[in-house]
Amino acid sequence: MNENLKHRIKARILKALHLVALFIAMAIICVPGLWIVLNSFRPTVEIMAKPPVWIPSELNLDNYRAMFGAVGEGGVPVVQYFTNSLIISVTSTVIAILVGMAGGYAFARYRFKGKAGIFIGLMLTRAVPGVSLSLPLFIVMAKTGLIDTHVGLILVYVALNVPFTIWLIDGFFRQVPIELAEAAEIDGCTRWQAFWKVEFPVARAGIASAGIFAFLTSWNEYALASQLTRSTFSKTMPVGLRDFTSEFTINWGGMCALAVLMIIPALILTFIVQKHLIAGLTFGGVKG
Amino acid sequence: MKRSGINALLGATALSMAAGLAGAGEFDGITLQAKLIGGQQYEALYARISEWEAATGAKVEVISKKNHFELDKEFKSDLAAGTLGWCVGSNHSSFASQYPNLYTDLTPYLSAETIAEFVPANIAASKIGDALVMLPRAQFDVSALYYLKDIYEDEANKAAYKEKTGKDLMPPDTWEEVKEQAIFFTDAPNFYGTQYAGKDEAIVGRFYEMVVAEGGQLFNEDWSPAFNSDAGKRALQWFVDLYEAGAVPPGTTSYLWDDLGQGFASGTIALNLDWPGWAGFFNDPAASKAAGNVGVKVQPAGSSGARTGWSGHHGFSVTESCEHKEAAASLVDWLTNEDSQKLESAAGPLPTRSAVWEHVVASAEGDAYRTEVLQAFQAAASHAFPAPQTPYWIEATNLIFPELQAAILGDKTVEEALETAAEAVDELMQEEGVY
Amino acid sequence: MSRLKPPAWFVLLLPAIIILAAVVLIPLLLSLYSSFTPYRLTRPDSLYRWIGFANYEKALTSIHFWTAFGRTVLLLTIALNLEMLMGLGLALLVNKVTWGQRTLRTIMMFPMMFSPILVGFQFKFIFNDNVGLVNNALQSLGLTDQAIPWLVDGKLAFFSILVAEMWSATSVFAILILAGLFAVPRDPIEAATVDGCTPWQTFRHITLPFIMPFIYIALAIRSLDVARAYDIVQIMTNGGPARRTELLWTLIGRTGYVDARMGYANAMGYISIFLAIFFTVYFFRKLNAARGELGMAS
């Protein structure tokens, strides 16, 4: 009886500790982000106030209104930036996933000479510092006329994301026992059918997370985009953030407002893809 | 055929062009690509581009709009890749000397009268050698001293200062006084005596001003470093003393212009050497806690008795590779003509045309603050000089600023820091074959 | 004559190889070449002057380069390890939750929505010594009456950058490890519980080996992803003050674009690539070893 009670108390304490730890962790994650959201509704003078203003005296949409307003009065071509970002990120993500699936499958399922070498070689393409890549890339793009176009950035982001997607998807395909696919083939499926019916559903979780990563990388990339875009025709939102800085000033409130516009779609997409991530996992239920 | 036709037309309209009035349909069918500086304070002017388009029949396509640092990077990339099909670019006197071959000499495309209407010092700073590589717009920058008025009116302050130093408390006229008063006013961490830009080209520019005010020079005639001198040491010591005394915010070595402006606007800085662009912001109750309490004074003098102003201005340039230089020059002329400068300077920035200066001063009559600002900056402008006009200026600043910071933060002594910086700059100049 | 049929793996890999060659390899060769020239952006003709290994010599004998190199290794090592541990902790915390996990997972990934350049601005303001959030909070709570110069003091600035970097990247570890946790088979764990193993033993001997490959994937990916931190550091301190936070990336970026000395910058870039190669190969070996234990080796 006493033993039992002790055990139950211990379980309760553990549970409470778990919740407290979870709460603290989530708070640390959220506060710097929510601070941005809050600042987007406050006038700059209050954000920069000294002594600090902890309880906002007024929240308004001025920063947003100004951002959508006319150029010269605080306006920034947000809609164009948003469209560019969306087109570029979505297209490059889809392509990167397809290319990555093919590559990941090759590494997980085939044995061939120099496999480790090729694999590392592919991965290392990502090891190149963006700074040393950006100028030669710019020259190549300039020669091929891809500067300031969607296609140019899409190509770059596919290349940026492919090593990552291959690696991730490879890892997930490896979790699927090869016997499963072989069994399907014995049952009369072609390798292609076996892939879609058996391996793909199981690896779907991996593909979903690779997709999120690829999308977020493209959505948020700045260094290369700032080099390869020039005008509203292809500028993406991270580059647009720079519109709020000028030689002497920085419009922090406005920047926060654009940041919020950047975060919301990413947040929504992540939330949606979560569902598929779960579905992919529960559907398979394959024991390793 | 068509080209010569355009040229003939040009000749015929040369006079009207010189007056800044382009002939109708003069540049029909021409499209100019432009790379302009973006940012709220610069954009209002671009609305006038459509008027020029209507007047001349040409089209302007803005293919890039970024801040100056990003534009600078873009220009360099363009030079590297040879993507120079565009015609008109925003330029800045501090950056211009880095790309001596990018922009064409505007002199053949403008009348001497047009050029003479600008402030001569600004024209001089727009030249590389004899080539006029840009026309200045109404964005001239030189610094003056902003201060909080109430702390000078406070009786307790006056008495305490008198007791401490034996002098009356007045807005400072020399850098020595700035130091003394800054230390006196400081009540860290809530209130600081002053602050200074602490990194990149900015701190080197401030150091440059101070060296000259102390009677020294940054470079010798042959571009060998000259700042490792007694004047240089005194200049750097000033920054070090303020930092050691805690009279500047401890983060000052990470500050750039935006941090400084926001700092003074937060009402926690007593004295602030800063740019004219902030004048309106500082006195705007919606943006600044110091509003209504801002005084402006000409920059203080150094121990040599000289006042010095490291200055810069924005302008527009035409590329050497531009196919339609006449049209491009006409656009540049339009964007810097009297009406354009009046439009821009109405929002606060300082003009670079003599007539517009008079106009601005006249229209500020009755506005005490604006008049005070203009007087201070007009005085400051008379002590102004541009950044050293060598292609290696920016690179040299990148060698110098970490050493200045090291001295300020106490990592090195003033002597060591200047020694190291001078050696590095010397090596750079020799490597580049300057001497 | 038999028609040469390329093996299936090659066909599958071909798209990846083509695109990486076009976007990474060709530019990289170009920059490799330029690292042997005194190439200055503002003087395109300097690209055709061969100076051999002079740039490399200059970099390898430069004290600034080596301090930046050392600091980069230090930052990478500390950041990767801490991020991994915190990511693991976070994943385990979230994994235990049975209710509202989807929302929690989305919140967990919240920092990933922030563009690195935004993270840079954000933490620059948070750590501002005068009007920053951290100092304001500390002063309002009465914990200090000093304005702590977060971005100026050498150690504090390193710490601040570390915090920003960790804030933005821990999620990556957490989500990957969480994905790994989902893939852990239930049977062995149930069996272990029945056999009377403590939770720690179960974790140590069953869960951990299973998620190890995921941890190494995350580590390797992150160590490759050096360019991300460039944005953050560039905005926050840009290597300053007095080179106290200089990292390879800020040094290379400033030399290449501000000083316009692309040849020299590329030489430094190439040396720093070896650093990335070292980290990647290291983690890749670990990954294969971990897979070997699970019988998944290739």
C-alpha cells in the first residue's frame, strides 16, 4: 500500500517535472519570436524606449499599413516579394524532393562501386561556404542570363537542398527492411510498384520532413538570394527585409511586420505537413 | 541613321537641356536601366522620374533597388561578371573611388553653367582625378553636434559643473570640453555623456576627423599612412579615454549609425555628433523622446583649433558602357536639378546646389529649430572634406578599424594599435603598387 | 554490338549529379582558379594574372586567419554538441506528450521559420546593451544596474552568437531526432520493460542506438550548413569588435566583397572547405558505424 503510494507520488512528481521542463523549453523557443510579433504592432519609439516599456500602451497596425502603402511613405512591394518567395520555394522544394527521392533510393537500395565516395562528394557540395560560392555563381548566372529570374534561384535552391534530401530520405529508406520490398516483388509487383506500395508509404515521414526542411531553407535563404536577385521581379522576402535598412537607419517595427508575414505561411505549412508526417508513420507501423 | 538623327536633335536641344528642361520626345524609344539606392528617405525623388519620361519619351527601368552597401556589392559583382548593360547608378562619394572605370565623365554631357550651380566643394568631391563621375543629389552629409538642451539649463548641473571645473556649463566648443562634459553627465547605465560609431568605415571616418582636428593627417601625399603620429595618438586617446571613463555606452564599439540615432532619440545620450538626416527624427515626438529638447551646434574644434567634418554625399552616375549616355546624363541632370533638390531637401536632407541652400534657409524662417539646424550644418559644411579619394579607402578602413577598436577596448595600447594599423595599410599600399 | 545500358543507380543519381555540377561544381572550379590569381572585383583583368600559391601562403601565415579558423572550430564544436543535446532533450520531452503533440511539434519548429538574417537582427536587438531586451529585463528585475555589453566583450559576444545560433538550429536537431524516435520499434522497448529494465537502461541500450543515425545525420547536415550562421554573425557583430568574434565566414565575406579581393578570399574559402570536409567525413563514418550496429550498413 505504502509502496504503491510512493510509486504514485513519484510518478506524479515526474509528470509535473516533465510539464515544467516542457513549459520552460517552449517559452525559451517562443519568447524571442513572439517579441518580434509584438514589436510589429508597436511604434518604434516604444520599442526603443529607455527605460523600457513592458506593457505596450498601444498596439496598432501602423507598421503593416505603412508597409502596404505607397513607396516613399514606408511602402514596400510586399505582395511581389511574397509571390516570388512562394513560387521559388514551392517549385524548388518539389524538384528537390523528386531528385532527392531518386538519389536516396539509389543509395539505400543499390550496391555499387565508389558508393561512399559519391555520397560524401554529394554531401560536400553543401560544405562550400556561401560566400565563396556566391561570386562565381553570379558570374555563371550572368553569362547564362539567369540573374534576377525565378529559374536562377530555383536552380540554386534545388542544388542547395538536394544533398540534404538525399541524405534524409536515404536514412528513412534504410529503415524499411529490404525483405518487405522483395516480398512485394515476389507477389508479382514490379520494382516500381513495390516502391510505391511498400517503401514510399513507410518513407513518407522522411519525405515530409525533408520537404519541410527544403521549403524552409529556400523560404529563408538570404546570402545567395541577395546576390542573384536585383529587382522586385525576383527579390524574395528575406532580401526584402533589407528594404527597411538604409545607410543611417533601420526601421525595426517595419522589419518585424514583414518578418511576421514571412513566418505565417511557413508556420501554416509546417502545421499542415505535420499531419502527413503522422499519417506516414502510423500507416506504416512496420516493425524494424 | 537613327543615331545621327538623335545626335542632331541633341545638338538642337543642348541649350534647353543645360537648363534642365529636356525637349519633348527627345529620347523616344530609349529605355534606360537604372540601379538606384532604395530606402524611404530616397524614394520620394524617384516619383519625378515619370515626369522626365513624359518630357523626353524615354523609359526608365529600375532594375535594382538596394541600400548602398548592397549596391556596392552588386556593382563589384557587375564589374567582375561584365554585366554592365545598365546606364544610371546611384553613387556615393565615399564609395565612388573604388570603381574608377565603372562610370563615365559627365562633363561633356553637361553645360559648364549647370555644373557651376552646384556647391563647388561638392563638385570637387564628385570627381576622380578630373573626371566628374557623378552629379550630387540633395543628400549631403556632414556631422554637427546634437545635444539635449535641458541638461544645460538645469541649475544643479550648472552649479556642480562650475564647482568641479571652474567653468560655466555651456554646450561644448572643443573636443576636450566634450570629453569633460561627457564624463560629467554620465550616469550609467541610464544616461551617457556621448557615444560614437564603433566599427567599419564609420569609426575610421570619426578618427579621421579627429586626427585632422588634432593637426595631423591620415595619409601622406603618396598615400602612405600618416596617422601613426602624435596627432593620431592624441586623436585615438580621446576615444579611449571616453570608453575607459564609461562615458559612452559599453556597446559603442558595435554601434553603427542606426544604433547611434536610436540611442540619442531614446533621450539617454547627452552629446551626439551626428548626421543632418536625423534632425527631423530627433525632434519628432512620435519617434524620439528627445523631441523639443534638441539643440544643434557646429562641430567642436580639436587642439589645433580646427573644426573638421568628414563628409559624403549621394549622387547619380552614368556607366562608361551605357549606350545612351546623352539620355542617361539628361536623367541624372533632371534628378539633381533645382526642383528635384528642393523636393528632397524639403524633407530634411541638405542640398548640394547653392540656390537651393538659400531656398532652404529662407523657407525655414519662423521655425526656430529648423533654422538652428540649418545654421549649424551650414557652418559644419564649411569645414567639410570628403573621404580620402583612393580606391583603397574602404579596404584601408577595414585594416584600421579593428586596431582602433582594440585600443578602445584596452586590448592594445594606443601606440601598438596605431603601429599595427599603419604597418598593415603600408603593406596594402605597397602590395597594390601605390608607391 | 550490345547497347550500353547504364545501371539503375546511376540513372537515379543522374539528376542530382547534373544539378550539383552545374550550380556548385562549375562555380567552384572558377573560384579555385581565381584563388591562384590576385583577382580584385573592381579590376576584372587581374583574373588573368597567375600568382601561384601566393594567396594561400598569405592566408596560412596570417594570424588573423588562424585565430578566425580556431574560433570557427570552437564555435562549431560547442554549438553542434549543445544543439544536439538540447535537441535530444526537447525531442524526448515532446515525444512523451500524448495530447496536443502536433501543436507542440509546430511550436518546437518555430525558430526554423525565422530566416537567419532575421535571427541576426533579432538577437542584435535583444542583446543591445542600451535598449536591448536582455539588459532591460535584467535591469527591470533588479539583477544588475550595469549595461552589460553583450556584443562587445569577447566572451559575452561569443556567447551571444552561440545563443542566437542555438536558438535557430536546435529545432533542426529536435525534429530529426523526434522523427527517429517515431521510427523506434515498440516491441524491444515493451520487452525491455517487461524484463524490468529501468527507463534509463531502455533508453541507453534500445532507443539511443536506434536514433543514433538520425543524430549523426543532423550533426553532419548542420556542420555542412555553415553558411547559415554567416548571416547571423554578419548582422550581429560582423566579426567585431577588434576581431573578437571574427569567424572564417565573416573574414572571407569582408575580404571578398568589401575589400574586393576575391582571389585571396577564395583561397581562404578553400582552406576552410577542408574544415567542413573533416567534420562531414567524421560524422559520416560515425553514421555508418551506427548503422552497422543496427545491421543497416550498405
